[in-house]
Amino acid sequence: MKKYNNKMVIESLGLPMFEDIETLAEETRLTEKLVFFITKEDAKGRYKKFYIPKKDGTSREINSPCMSLKVIQRWVLENILYKVRVSQYSIGFVKNGKGSPLVQCAERHKNNLYILKMDLKNFFPSVERGRVYNQFLQLGYNTYASNLLTNICTLNGSLPQGAVTSPYLANLVCYKMDIRIAGYCNKRDITYTRYADDLIFSSDNRDLLRKIYGMIKKIVEDEGFVVNEEKTRFLSPKVHKEVIGVTVNDGVIKAPKEMKRMVRAMIHYEIVTGDYSDNEKIRGYIAYIDSLERNYRNKIIKYIEKYLDDTITLFPELVEKFNQNKLYNQIPDMKQHDISRFVNFEDEADYYSMVVNEREDYLSRHGIAI
């Protein structure tokens, strides 16, 4: 049993020093009672479980930590885990200030002709409690402190999908595997990166790239993981090449066409219905695509501006909502057009009836029901 912290290691890494619940509570500025509760791995109410559907028809289990547990997990991530470097081949969930990790990953492979994609099955659950515990021991913490930190970061004996600490801890556990795989690939002029459970290999030598599968699989299994053979893909220049959701054809990085079509559809829907509840989500998609393709944001602004002279300007409430909920300030206000310029009416009732009918017809033609 390791009774004392290794102060030399902890101080060299700039990590917080603590040996018990009392000092951990002081460091995190939480009460001792609360820290005691959230560091008990079997305590009820620490996580809320739910499921999300996957593309293959199965479901993915997500365990969302309660607010107090999420706070202390974030503290562990920021003050301990981020202070420890992962391998240079690990791209995802790394705080390096180099921009989008998806772009970084695609950049490394964009100029190679052939790509091999491999996936690790049950990635987070494969990282068992003992491996997490050993990570904290290696950082210099004593047995008790390492056990507390492990309890904070694990659920039912492994890393839970949903905890903010799981991705980075998995990266640290994969350090040795990354080095072994990279050592094997570098000798053969093959580029290797790992984004969480996605292993990407690329080369201009098709035959050589095909031959590495057996050895990579052996290394992965030796490190305690399992290759999902159903998701293994070999991509040649003749097919659409995609790396972690980013298109990399002919050395050019682009966002998937499906995503761009979806963004335009979402914008169109909110303009013709007046429902702008997804504005923040749309801005997120635009920012992501703009990080892959320069000036995409400006292209979207021009796309929105085409509605300024569209039939939608006949409907006062939609014009008002457009001006109140514009995605970006530089988009000009929409000017309302008087429907009387287009139709004849005898009285005010006929006017508003015509407006309603025109709008219903407009939405019907665009396949939208409200």
C-alpha cells in the first residue's frame, strides 16, 4: 500500500496535493459531506442513465453525472488530467489550442492516396477501474487519493460514457498502445492517428497498408481492446474518402455534403415557420463547417439574404420574427411587402384571409406543416 504521495512527481507536473477527503474538499471548494458522497462509487443518484439510438439499430448507453459529480469531474480534468500529456498520435479531446481536432486529424491524412479505418469496440467500458487507478498512482498520488480519484471517474468498474473525464483518461490509458502502433507504422511510412476509438492509417502504398491489419489487431488486443471488424474500412482514391466525418478527397478538406444540406434545410424551416429555437445549434454547425471550409459563414449569410425579396416578406409576423432572431447581426433587416400590391381585395377581412391562404400555400409548396 502506497501511504504517501510522491511529492516530487506531483510538484513536477504542477498537480494539486491532497491525501484525504478533507484536503480534497478544500481544493475543490466543496463540503466534506458532498465529497464523501460523490467519491463513493456505489452511491445512488450519482448518474442518470439513458440510451441513444445508433446507426446500426442498437442503442448506446449514456450515464450523465449529477451536477455535483460533474463539477468535481471538471475540476479533476482541468487541474490534474490536462496537466499530463497524451501521445502525439491522439487527436481528440486534447486541449492544445491548435484549432479543431477533426481538422488536425484530416490534415495528417489528406495527401495520402489510401486510408484504412479501424474502430475499437466498447471503447470506454474497455478501460477498467484498475487501469484508471494505476494512472493516478503513476502521477504520484498515494493509494487513498488514487482510490478517491478513481471513484470520481469510474462507474461499475469502468469509464462511463457521459463523464467529462472519460475521453482524456482513455487517451492516457492508450498512450502505450499509440506508441506501439506508431512505431510499427513509422517504419513503413504509414501515417497513424487515433481520435478516441477511431484508428486511422494512410499511405500511398496500397498493398503495404492492407498488410498491417493483422499486426494492428494484435497490438490492440494485447493492450486490452477489441477491434470492431464490422467497421473496418479500406478507402481508395476512387471512393469518397472521409476521416472522422471530414471529407479528404484530392488533398482538400471539406465538410460532408449531408451536413451542409441539413444546415440549409434548418435555416429554411425556421424562416418560413418563424420557429427560431434551433438558432444556437445552427450557429454551432456553421462554426464547425467554417473551420473546415473558409468563408462558409459568408456563404450562409448570402443564402439567407436571398429571402429578403422572397414571398415570405408578405407575412408581417414572419418578417418581424426574422428581424428579431437573425443568425448574425450583419444580415440586413427584412422589409415587409404589402400584399395589396399583388392581389385585389374589397375589405380588411379579405386582406387577412388572403395573407393566411398565401402563407398556407407557401408552406405546402415547401413541404412544411405547422
